[in-house]
Amino acid sequence: MRYAETGYNLEIDLTRGNIERVATDPKLTELHLGGLGTNAKILWDRVPPEVEPFSSDNLLIFGTGLLTGTPAPGANRTIISTISPQTNLMAYSMMGGFFAPELKHAGYDKVIFRGKSPKLVYIWINNDKVEIRDASHLRGKGTVETAELIKQELNEPNAQVAAIGLAGENRVYTASIEQGRSSSSRLGVGAVMGDKVVKAIVVRGTKDINLAQPAEFIGLCNDVLQYIKVRADNPVPGVMTILQGLGSPQEMLHVDEAWHTQNFMWGNARVRRKDFWNKEIEERWKSVQLDVRKRLISCYNCPMKCGAIITVPGISTYMMKCFSKLTYTMAAFVDDLDFGFKIAQRATEYGVDGFSTPQIMAFAFELKEAGVLTDADFAGCPTDNEGKFYWLLDRIVRREGIGDVLANGVYWAARQIGKGAEAFDHNTIKKHEQLPLKLGMLNPVYFLMYATGEKINITQIEGQFPQSPFPTMEERQAFIKDWIQVPDEKFKQYLLDWELRGDHSNPFYPTVDMSVDIVDWQEKMHYIDDALGVCAGLSSFPLKPPYHIHNYPKIISAAAGIAMDEAKLTQIYNRNRNLIRAINARRGLTRADEKPPEDHWKKRFPELEEKLLDAYYKFKGWDNRGIPTKKSLQELDLAYVAEDLEPRGIIKNE
Amino acid sequence: MSKVKKKIKIIKIDIDKCNGCRACEVICSAFHANPKYSSDNPARSRIRMVRDPIRDVYLPVYAGEYTAAECMGRDKYVLDGKEYSECDFCRASCPSRDFFKEPDSGLPLKCDMCEDDPPQEKPLCVQWCLNNALTYEEREEEVEEDVKPGDVEVGLESMVDKYGLQKVIDTVARMSKKE
């Protein structure tokens, strides 16, 4: 019997309309756990580097994590992997919600799509019965609308639906896959789904998920819940409100946006409005948010409330989480939060990434102001800030006129437009739009995470270690007192010695080696979460989370019946990390790509930055080009990867 | 019949506090798995969420008695501007829906307040509801003693309803011969 996982994947060939239920090799679970790890293994094995993102040979994988659907709190993530049309590298965008647990209860660990459907279809997975159904009547429908229509049509109110909107159908590079309160939005996974001509995946599952050591496992789950209660009663002092507790930043709960509005950049990641927040705005924004917010909601089996049901009078209801209430508002220079909730509704129905899309639009209007784009490009566009954004959003998702160029994201649009537009592409890493954050002094830990993160998204890499030093020794002492999550006591000393100013401050402290240690720890927790399907909000993202390197091995053993300890789990993390690096190295990723935006910090230290990269690569067992060495691959049971990379000249003779 | 003191176990449901996470379904199904906690499956849960996020409907409902036939009519309630079917509040394991039935056998399920040895402090759904949408109360009442049908009897009754008495008798007879 297989525990925690089902032991079966669903393979769907869309070109031929063929559906197969395929047993998986339990050895792969021991090597990669599941989720991101086994997704990466499949992409390595089956998608060679010459396969283009919009080729029928590209795969689109909906993976559940190893713990997904078990009683482990917050284990609900769907890990979607493919080759990104935007970066041409591996995309691993993820979502919470209710989809992955339902899929596992239907009896599958993954759904793997290949080929392209000749006409628009949706997939209906009802336990053992799987159908490819006509979706021509759903063409152009919104993501929320599609989910409602399908549930009615099937008379299955408890089915879970992951759908694309117009943006995905039109292969917009920032198209998302939306699923109720959650979306898998980064790196264009919705565009690949659109390219495969799949409108939605619908799943209903009523099968058991088995647990290997029941009593031990439930005991550990109860410990996690107890710790969540402890953390709810003990917010971390001395850090900003949204970082004090667990979960993803509690943007639906909190109404005080002084920090974001005055520290994040407005427009095309350019303008800081230090005096934006005042009493009048605070009152207005508070009343807007409380008015449209119907309920704070969670994902499957999680006590947090990171999302909300949003009903703006006059437009249909949708669900929101995290930061997207502000991304459009700030990119468009609109001072009323009402706009943020309204345009996010349309954007959710269209199915676009709420981080990248507003930045693309702000970039376009900057180009217009600079005369790089012309009035002809914007014929018919209103002049007010709100109207402009609605107008352009409509053009982008339909790929009309200038929208067709912008639908490829800032990097590609800038090169297609030319005429100096490249200079306005100042906030992308590896061709992907980043948070609109511009800071003063280089932070060595953040430098490394921005530069090397394979997910190309800082919020999915950071966590665990405070973002800045505590001013006083008393605060540091208090912080480390119950810091049980550290993998090694040395991290406590790093924090104790970290000062705001002087020799022990950024950029030279934490030192190069310490920075590498810290990044490795943060990255490790994210990689483990993404293989287990546990939400980062209860693990790798917040300070002092309930899941950590010391309890994870026991939880994995008890759930899946796989003997596990910290060393073995660390080995699995390194294996998955190296495999993803190898996939991307094989697709052409080089050291030259590994850099944060030039203007991310005002004060840069090129020599130090090179040293940081050198040390990080060395620590990982990579050469100074960021390519895993043959020896380190062999040590991670990835000799077959080295054997592939060597004849391609990617691994050089050592 | 004589009067006896009976402990009445009450789960108070505050739907305004529900975040819709379905942890109650998860832990209920795990607790009632055999062996205990050896699997989980919300479809086997004795508490189910009537859940329609877009309409802001979040309603936990507990499995009650088995019923052989569905109601003749269906009423609708409008509460706080939201429309509910009376079935949404109904605890019956009923042919009209897939709630409160074992997904494989179709046998009815019923909430037992997590009877356990040693007893649980509170039903598991309450323990796992960190948002306190479910809270637990006890009170004592004097009630008339009555004889309750056992689990096997309730199960058999539903099989009889589904397949007819003769078929069940024949099947039981055949099975007992095999043994």
C-alpha cells in the first residue's frame, strides 16, 4: 500500500484524446518526495531543451505534494510545472485552495498534459471516471464564471475547478490558472494551458488517503496546531505588522497600508510617495476594504485566513488574497483603494498575474509619456488613471493592437518595441517582473536570493531569517530565546551580532559565508514545502513557523512510511535544487542571468556581489558558472543528469 | 419507561467565524477511520460543509438519522440575504444527496460526538476548529429511557430499503454459509 500519496498519475494526451492512469515508482518518492521534486524529475526526463514552451511536446503538470490531502494542516498546494513562455526556463508556479486535496482523493498524485487539443475542452475527473469534454460554450468566459457554469452543468457543487480566462486562451505570458480563492499566476502557466487548448480541469474525489503511522502522525499534526495557537497569541515584536504572525502577509485582514504605500514604488517601479498615507486616506481605505470584504477565508485544512470574499457593489463576487489589492492601485497612481478591488475583479476573471500585469501596464504608460509609444498606439484610450488601466488590461488579454506586444511581458515587449524601450525594462530578473521595491543599501542575503532563486520571485524564496537586524541586543536576545526552528545554533549568533550600522551591518555582515548559510536554510525550507505541498505561510515564509527542519522528518515518516531524518531530508532538498538548476542550465541559464535589477539597491558592491555568487555556487557544489559539477550530481544520485550535460558541453571537463 | 439523567452534548456553530477550511471534515474522517487515523477522506465525514464561496455560504452540518426517502417538498430560506435550501440545514443521511454516506457502500453515517475510550475532551471537529466556529457545550437533562437501534441495525435497515428484505436475507444466509 502507498501512504500519503496515491501512487498514480493521470497522463492525458490532448492531441489524441488519450487518457491513462499510470502507476508511479515509489523509489522516486524516496528520492524527490513529490510535488515540485517529482514534477522536476518528469520535466528533466521528458522535456528536452529544444522543446519550446508552446510546443505540443511541452508538458503541463498539475502536481500535488506528498502531504497534500493528509490531515497535515496547510498541506493543500498544487504545484504547476511547465516550461515558461516568458523565461523559456522551468516554471513552477503554485496555488493553495482546494484543488490538490480533491485530486488526491480522486486517486491521483499528478495530472500530466501533453499535446494540444484540437478544440477547446475541459477535463472532468470524477474518481476513476475521466472525460475530455467540449468547452466551446465556455470560450472567453471569466475564470470564476467558468467554474460556476461547469459546476452547474455537471450538477457537482463540491467539484473543484482550475480554469483559465481570456488571457490564458490568448496565451498572454502573464496568464494565470485560477481556482476559487487561489491562483497559480507566475511565469505564464495559464498561457501554456491555453496553448494546450484546455479551458479548465474539474475534479471530484471521494477516496481515502492512507497514513502509515496513524497515531504518531495525528500527534504531530496536533503539535502543529498547538504551535499555530501559540504563535497567534505571540506575534513577533519589533517587526512590521504583516511579518509578525503566520500565514501569507495578512493583507485582507489589515487595513493599515502606510508601509506598503510609502515604501513600495508606484508606477513602473519608479516613484516613492513618502508622504502618501494620511488620516483621510486611512479612513477612506479602511471603509472601502471593510465594505467589500464579506468574509476572511482560508485554503483547505488551514486555520489561517489569508484570503477574502470580495463583493464590490455592481460587479460579481470574487476572491482575493495577499497583495493584489495594491498592485494595480499603485501601478496606476490611483489614490483610492476602491479601484484596486474593482480592477482585480476583472483581472481575476481574465486570469492574469496580479504582480506582473500592473507593471506591464505602468511600463507601457511610461513609454507613452516618453514618446517611445505613440498616441496612435493608444487610440481610444481614456485619459484618467483608472480608465487607462481598464482600457489597456482589455487590450492585453485580447492581444489587440499594442496589447499584443505587451501581452509578452515587459522584457519581450521592450525588445519588440525597440527605440530605447529596453531602458524602461528596469525591474525584471531573468525576463520576469519583480516586486516594485527599490532600496538603499545592498543586503547580501537578499542579493543572493534575488540572483539565484529558480522561482524568480522573492516572496517564494525568503523567510525564516529576519529581513533586517533588531536595533537592540535585548530584542535580539528575546528573539532567539524560543527560536527552535534554526537548523544550527550558529544562526542565533549571526542574528545577535547583526547591527544596523558599523562593521557588523549590511552589506559586509552577514559575511559572505554567513549569507550563503542563511540563504541555503531559507531555500531549503521552500524546496521541502514545495515537494510536500505545504503552504509556505505555515512553514518557509513567516518567522518562527510551526513546520521546520526538526519536525518535518518525523511528519514525513509518519505520513508516508519513509524512513527520514534531517540529513536525508537535506539531501533530498539538494537533489531537487540541483535537478531544477540542471533543467535550467540545459535550457541556457548562465551566471550572467543571475542578477537583481541594477536599481534594486542604490548602493551596489560589484566585487562583493561576485564573491557572494562564487561562494554560493561553491557551497551548492556548482562551478563558477552556476552549473552543477559532475561530482556533486553523482553524490546526489543524479549521475544521469551529468551524463546528459557533459556531451552537451554544459558540464566542462573538470 | 423510567426517567434517566442524560448528558446532552452540544456543538455550537457560529457560521460567521467559519473560514471554510474543512479541517472539521478532515479530522472527523480520520478519527472514524479503522484503525483510527489510518486514513482521511472528507467524503466519509460526519460533518460536512455546505459551501458556496461565491455566495458566501459556509454552513457546517452534522450527520443525523438515516432516512429512506427524501422529503416531498423543498423549502427555501433566505437568511441575511442568502438563500439556503432546507436540505442545507438537514442532518439526515438521505437519498437526495451524497452527504453522510460511505462513498463505497452507501451505508449511512451518523455523528457520534467522537465517542472514545478514554473519552475525548471535545469532539475532534471542535478541537481542530481553531477559529472557534465550532464550540462544545454539555448540559444534563432528564429524559425517558429508550432503546436505540445499534449501528448494525441502522445499516441493515438502509440495505433493506435499498435492496429489499429478501435480498438482504438471502445475502446474509449465503455469507454465513461461506463462513
